[in-house]
Amino acid sequence: MKVLKFGGTSVGSVENMSNVKNIINDGKKKIVVLSAMSGTTNTLVAIASNISNNMPNEAVEKINKLHETYFNTIDKLLGDESLNADVKNYITEIFNFLVECTYQEYSLNLENNIVAQGELLSTYMFHNYLKQEGIKSALLPALSFMRIDKNNEPDLFYIKQDLDILFKETPEAPIYITQGFICLDEDGNISNLQRGGSDYTATIIGAVIKAEEVEIWTDIDGMHNNDPRYVENTRPISNLSFDEAAELAYFGAKILHPQTVTPVRELNIPVRLKNTMNPEAYGTLINESHSENGVKAIAAKDNITAIKIKSGRMLLAHGFLRKVFEIFEVYETAIDMITTSEVAISLTIDDDRNLDKIITALEKFSAVEVDKNQTIICLVGHSIVNHQDTYKLFQILQDVKIRMISYGGSRNNISLLVNSNDKINTLGKLNNYLFELVTV
């Protein structure tokens, strides 16, 4: 059995839903994971924000507008009057719930409940669309089996146990439809796997059922060798290893959730990236194989903060590094890049919620400098630190001011830190330096 995930754009219009229907209607058994329709999650987050800021009228206005959008989509999607009425009733119940939320006091639990409605809407609509088209499918409610533990990691034992039970209780069908992104936390409250989490849902399910393959369907022909939003003439990469894909996802490649390959890597379950609007394109195959050495792709991660910590004593004096890392541990803040000199350490974080507390703690034993508005440019490929053409990327030093370089920590990754204002220029120059000269 395969697991196929379709993103928000793939279910964002009647035409695209028709494409999804044609892709999955091949007679083979599969689980289909759906995101919310494109734009829905952003609107739901904005509604929650209005409630948080005590702006109920603005929240209700957004709810009513989104309700109307869904009714218009249903009228285009479902010509069957009975199914049309049934889906409208279901959707009206959800939007009535959202209106009720505007009269409640804001909490994270309330926001998670609001944001979860997007996937419930898309799966119910699509399930009934398949019914209209004479294609048998069954709904597997993600909130009946998808769960994270106290560390926000998937509880694979729980997921497998409850998914097995759900399969036994659900009438057999060639196509099972479930929601991506949403889950329960360890206390049974509605939570989620963060933005892009539908990819993660798909590979978690793939690992639990030991799927033949997991397919991630988006609106682009696989992973590109650079960011097509900023660089012209990028091209899809036919093959990536799990390590390469994980590095690219973590360092900003928007096509994948950062944790996507983690559940399937040890089981060697392939992940294939495909384009819903161009299903014949090869896309990108991610598995354990390394197809060639050298730089394959470049990704960029924004909203980075650089912190320079300077000691009055020699940096490697006993206990200095330990004290630094303990502070980041206390405030649960991950470090992306790190470099050292004799008396200073520079590092980067992408979560600055506790930045003031971290700085206060560090200043007790060191001088601290902070640079915001930074971007990590990540170059990824198998064994790139040993490749004969890798030196060419350092031509960038004559054109762009580089704040930090991380080289050698991984054979598959070299990272550069630049001011975010230089990001597009840096991506373009690296593209010219490397991909005109390195075979990918």
C-alpha cells in the first residue's frame, strides 16, 4: 500500500481536486492524506489572532467570508443535490463552531481547535466528491489515531495500535482519506505537527503501515536545485538521499516539512515528490542511495538571529562552553550554526522567543553581540566537503559579506550566514558559480 499526500494547492480548486481524483483512481489500495485548501489555514490563524486581540467582530467577518468561499466551491464541485446539501450542512456546523469560538477566552488549545478545522473541511468535501464520481473511499479521522508525546514527537506505538483498530472498524475501501497536520497531544487535546505537517503525517503513517512508498504531491516538479521563487532557471533534482533531503528541508526548502524523512529513513521507505498539475513529470525520488557527489542544491532559511559571545578569558577555559550550552538548554532554544575562535563563540538561532532571557544569562559571564535579520544559505550534496569543485563556492566571499561559515560539521552540508538583504543576490551568485560548473 502507498501513502499519498496532497498539499493545499492540490485541493485548492475544483480543477485541482479533479486532478487529484484522476491520480488516485488507479485501482490500487492507498491512504490519501489531505491538507486544508490553500489559504484556509492562514485565515484560521488570523481568526485566532483576532480572538487573542479581543477583536471578535473582525474574526466573525473573516469566518463569514470563508464560509461563503466554501459554499461557492461546493456548488462548483458537487452537482448531486443530496451530497451538496449534506456537505453544506457539515460545513455550516464547523463555521457555527468557529463563530462560537469568538465568544471564548483565547488559549493555545482554542487556537489549535480553530486551526484544525481546515483539514476536516477539505477531507469531508473531497470524500463526498469521490462518492459523487462513483469512487469508493472511506474516511479515517486523524484525531482517532494521530498522537504526539510530551516531547511533541509522534507516539508510534499509540498510532499503530489505534490505526489498526480503526482499519478493522472502517468498511474496506480502495482509498482511505485522512487529515494531515492535525493530531492529539499526550493529554488528548487537539494539537498539530506545525506548518507543513501534512508531509510529516504521511511519512508517519507510511512508517507505521510499512508502506511501499510515500508520495508528496505539490505544485512543483520535485525538489529544485535552488529556490525558484528567487532564482531563474532552476531545475528539479531527480534523486536525493535521505540525508540530503533532511538537510534541505531543515534549512529552508519549502517543499518538505523538516521532519518528513525521519520516520521512513530507518525503514528505507522511499519518498517521491510529485506535481499534481504535471503528474507525468518524474519529480524527485528520496531514498538511501547517493546518486553522485558534489553540491546538488541550495536552500535558504530566514528569520535567523546571530549571537556572538565573547569571553574575557580563553574560550576553552574549563566550563565556558558548558555554561553557554546549558543556557540554551534551559530556554529550550535550538542552535543551527556554530563557530569558535580563541576567545569568542558565534552561533545562530531561529527561535527568538526567549532571546532577552538568554542574553541576560550570557551577560553574567561574557560580552554579547546580537545581529538579527540574518539568513542561512545551505549548500547540500553527498560528500561535498571532499568534492573537487566545492572550492568554487568560496568565490562568493569576494562579492558578499559573509557573517559565518559552517564547514566540516557534516560531509553533506556547508552553511553560510548572510544579512537577509543579501539573500537573493547570494542565491543567484552561488547558482552561477556552482551549477554552471558542477554536474547535478
